[in-house]
Amino acid sequence: MRALLLGRTAAALATSLIPTTLTLAVIHAGSAAGALGTILAAETVPMLLLLPAAGVFADRFPARRVILAADLTRAAAQAGIGATLLTRGVDVPVLAALAALTGGAVAFGTPAVRTLVSATIAGPQRQRLNARLSVWQGVAQFAGPGIAGTLMLGVGAGWSSLLTAALFIGSALTLGALRTPAAAAANAASTDAGSTAAPRRAPFWHDLRAGWTETRRHRWFIANVIGHGIWNMTAGVLLTLGPVIAINHLGGGTAWVITLQSGTVGMLAGVWTAGRLRLARPLIAVALGASAYALPLAALAITAPLPLLLAAYTAGMFGLGILDPLWETTIQQRIPREALGRVGSFDTLISFAARPAGLALAAPAAAAVGTALPLAASAVLVGGANLAVLLIPAVREHPAPVAVSSAPLVTSGA
């Protein structure tokens, strides 16, 4: 467990360094804003396109090996970015190509994390592990921009990218000693049950289609994914319009910084609490946690005083902190392990795609109708969509301890 925590924390810190490093490097070089957009898009687009295929890989191959390859690939890409920044400056085509390589590696590594946790820890300890992962990843994400900015001002952005590469290498090395007892126990049980011949692997497209079939089979999963996608989209609206309201009506940029810090405290408190909850129906808490994000959206819509906004944002982020470990644990329990990578990749795809959509839509909407209406509509949307999940019987039921897959990973046919 310690190796997994250490490795994933190092990877999270490295990931959080990347956007700040690239942004500061481009701005410091005086390049046009389009250059930054090109580089960041070069990372995002391959990541989104490759996620469904990456889910198949996460189910076909040992998760530890998939993440190991992904971390080493990201390390190589970041080392290349660091060398480019140190020797050639902001070379947009080269940086965009290396960013695309990074995005592809993110796509393949992300679905495998769930399967790795599932294979490493079984039973009630899994929820505590997910909570610890969320805490340390949250701390890493909070610290990353500050570290990147300090390195940029002190020694240059190139060294920040080289540190990022070193962190990814460190993450990869921790996996070398990692053992997956849960997977070994499952394999032993399969052998004891009479499995003597290695089954032939199904075609790639068959596995991809089977993953989507398995995803559609779980109404509770699809409803939650849609709800989480909506809160990711509304988070883009909040993060775009929130600073505008804070600067114009709440006392300036300092008010917004304080608001973000209060949200970080709330999120970490929620994650810490989630690791200690013992809930028979965790999806109810997941739905309530996601719907709590309506609170800061509503507070901004009515231009609430700063103390009320701080309370609302803290509560909203506390709900998201509760959500993350419980959601991860639930899908690891309810989705068959042999389909977990494929099913989970659709969750990640919706989340990754929704946030940029909110960022893109917020400013034009505010320019057309003002800030209040988009924020109020977002509050109603995120609250309504996630509370509606409670209408699904499977959300309110006690989950079955073992899920049965309708989408087998391998077949015995030709």
C-alpha cells in the first residue's frame, strides 16, 4: 500500500507541474496566446481520443505494467520538454508533439489506476486506500503550481520539466516492488475452480464493444457519470466567472484566492471523512456530495458576501471530497475486475471532456446575458442532475458483494 501511495502521489505532483510550467514558459517567452492553446490542446486531444482504447489495455494487461509504461513515457516526454526549453526555448511544434505524447500516456495510465487499486487491496481497506490516495493527490495538485512557479522564477521552466520527469521515474520505480495479492488470490481461485487452459484473447474491437455493453448494463453508473460530467462542466463555469465576480464585487483577486484555499480545505476534510465512513449505501452519499456543488454556484449567482461564499464553496468542495473515495470504491466493488478499465475509461472521458466545455461556454454566455443567469442555471443543473440519481433503485440498494460480468475479456473462439 505504501508503494502505491508514494507512486501515485509522485505522479499527481508531476502532473500538476505540467500546465503551470508550460503556461509560464510560453508567457515568459512572449509567445502569442495561440501558442499556449496549441500546446495544451495537443495534450488534451490525444488523451480524449485514446481513453476508450486505453480502457481495453487496462483490462487486457496487468495494471502495474500499463502504469509503469505510461509513467516512463511521460518521463521521457517531460525530459524532452525540459531539454527543449533549456536549449531552444519555446519551440511550439516540438513542445506540441511532446505534449501529445504526454496526453497519450495519461490516457493509458488513468484507467489502469482503478484496476491496480482493485488488484492490490481487497475488502474494506480499499475505501481507506482510495481516501488516502485522494488526500495526497489533492495536496500534490495544490502544491504543484507553486513549485512550478518557484522553479520558473529561480532556475527556469526547463528545470521544472526535468523535475517532472524525475517524479514520473520515481513513480515508475515504486511500482517495481508492488505486489497485487488480490489479483493473485483471484487467479488462484480460478485455477482451483478448474481453469487449466489459457483462453484465447478476443479481438480488440470485440473487447471495446463489450466494454461499452458492460457500461450500459449499469444504469446507476451511467446516471452518476452524467451527473459528474455536469459538475465538471459547471466547475468550468465557476472557475471562469468566479474570479470576475470576486474582483468586481468582493474585494479583488485576494478574495478569490481565499475562496480557492477554503475549497481546498473543504475538499481535504471531505476526503479524510470519507475514509472513515462505513455506509451501506454509499451511492446516496455520492449523489448528495456532487449536488452540494450547487451551493457555491448559487452563492456566486446572487453575489453573496464573501463569508457566505467561503462557507458555500467549502461545503461544496467538502461534498466532492466525500464523493471521490466513495465513488472509486463503489465502482471497484460493483464493476467486474475484468471490465473495470474499459468501464472506468468512459467515466474519465466524460469528466475530462466536460471541464473544457464549461470553460469555453462560460465567457460567451456571460457576455450575452450577464454572470448571474449562467451561474444560477449551472446550480440548478448540477443539483438536479445528481439528486435525480437517487431515483434509480440500484443507487438506493445495498450493493451486491460480487458483480457478474456480461462482457468477458477473453473468448475461446477463433
